[in-house]
Amino acid sequence: MSEARLQLVRRFAAIACLAEQVESRLANGEMIDVGEHALLCSTLVRVANRIGINRKAREIVPSVAQYVEQAGRGS
């Protein structure tokens, strides 16, 4: 991993920790700065894109054909 990418991963981890702290305060019933939370989330998305993390859809349920095949086998 290049030094630049390593630094981005470190920044991502630091920002994720800050976002978790804000969300912890919210879960405890404390008031939070919604703008701060939104900025942290937005920054996380931007840094993740720079690192190369992309969301990929995946099939989480069997297709109809797979379901029928499994049902026929008794699985």
C-alpha cells in the first residue's frame, strides 16, 4: 500500500472514531450538532471513495430457480 493510501486509511479511521463518538452521545440522549455529524459522514464517504472503497450490490436471497432446486432436495 502506498504511503498516500495508508494516510487516507488512517484519516478514515480517525474520522470514523469521531463519528462514533457523536453517535454515542446521541444514543445517550445528549444533543448533538447535526451539522458536525453530517460533515463527518460526508467526509467519510469522500475519503472512502479516494481509498477505493466502492459499494457493490450482492444477491442476498436465492433466485426462484435456486429456491425450487433447494426445495426439491429437501434442504
